[in-house]
Amino acid sequence: MAAAEEKKYGIGEVQELLKKEFPDITISKIRFLEKEGLIVPERTESGYRKYNRTHIKQLSYILRLQREEYLPLSVIKRKIQDLTSGKVVAGDLTVMAGQAGEAQIGGAVPVSVDLAPSRLGLSPETVKELVEYNIVKPREGAEGDYFGSAEMKVLAIAKEFFRYGVEPRHLRMFTQFVSREASFIEQIIRPQLQHKDPNTKRGAIKDMESLMGLAQMFTGALLQDALSRYLPRTAPLDIDEEEEPDQPGAEGMDGVGDGGMQSEETTLEQ
């Protein structure tokens, strides 16, 4: 029995699917990501874009990185290249697949201290420095010391800093910032955590997660504002763009092939 052909989606269908998680997504934003080389959909003979499930997962991954980690497109593009080439940590795969769990939150699966440098593409000396500066702390296990999922994510992000000439000792300031933020959030939720009612304690955990998200967004917004004088002003991405036809006469042939004139909606989905 022949295998079923993989379902393909038009750009309008992709927009509707992504709207469930990203309400502000527009067709122009999807086109923009394509022009930047982050996504490469298939094209029909008539020039229409067609996306498969892998394309949609990749778009979700890109949008999550923009929304949750404030990564620039250049860094996201490098991550996409690592995904396609196989140079990737487990956490990125779970984010791309939209899976929940500790691996997605932490950024990777636990790895022994000895194997971590080769897994991340860092030298053992660099990892040792990060430990000495208390950027990451190995955990004790039955089979030896290891880095948990959270530590592996920290190490992966530290590697990105090193591309810009940053050294492990420079990252100590972030641990100081985080220590103050953690104490601030802990003061807010401590009364609820000490409550005997289990529902109150569960509510405190939800409040803590919300406060952590707010702290990340607030810090990101302040940092962007502090450096805004260096950032170029860009036009909003939801402005419709005029698009060159991919093939001469494609639009006319499409109209004949469909038995009539194309609708405005169909034209927008090219």
C-alpha cells in the first residue's frame, strides 16, 4: 500500500495555524522570515508557497525564540542552520517540536561533566572557568557529577556570548543580577509558600512563574530601550508587500487553470 502523501499548507493556512499560539502573526511576517533566509517553503509550478509540518514547526521555533529569548535574527538563523546540520542540543529540538517538559524549560537533557564540553563544542578549560566563577554548578549523581538541563542551557547561551569576545569572568555580573531578582520574587511569594493550604502553595508557584516571565520581559524591554539609539528603525512587518511573480505569466495561467479569475484572498496567499 502506497504511503499517504504529506499534507501541504498554503501561507494563509499556516497563518491560521500559528495564530493559536502567536495571535499577532501576519502573512507579511512569514514572508519577511522567508526573505531573511530563515524558512524556505516549497513552490508549486505556478509559484505558490507550500509548507509542510516541518516548516510550520520551524516557524513556531523561530517565533518562540523572538518572543521568549529576544534573540536577533542573525543568531536565530545560526540556530536554524545548526538544527538542519545536526549540531544541536536536545532542548532546541523540544522547543522546535513544541513539546513541554523540563527539557524545553532547561534547554537540554542532563549530561555528565566530562561529556559536556564536547557536546557543546566548548573546551574543558572554558567549562571549568564557568564552574569556578559560579556561572554553572555541577550536580552530584550516582554515576558522577553532571550538568542538569538548566545548567546545559546556561552553558549553551554562554557559548553564544563567547562568539563576541566575551570571557567567562565577564558573565559573573549576570549571576549577581539574577541573585537580586530571585530574592525580590521570593519575598513576594514567600508568605503564600509558607501557607498550609496546598491550593495556596500551588497558586504561589504559578505566581512565581508569572513573575519570572515578567522579570525577563521587563529586563529585555529596559535593555532594548537603553541601547535604542544604536538600533535602526524598521517598518512594521504587517504592512503588505508587493511581490514579484515567480514565473512569467504564472498569474494568468493560474486563473485559466482554476476555471476563472483568482479571488483576492487566493492572490494574497501566494
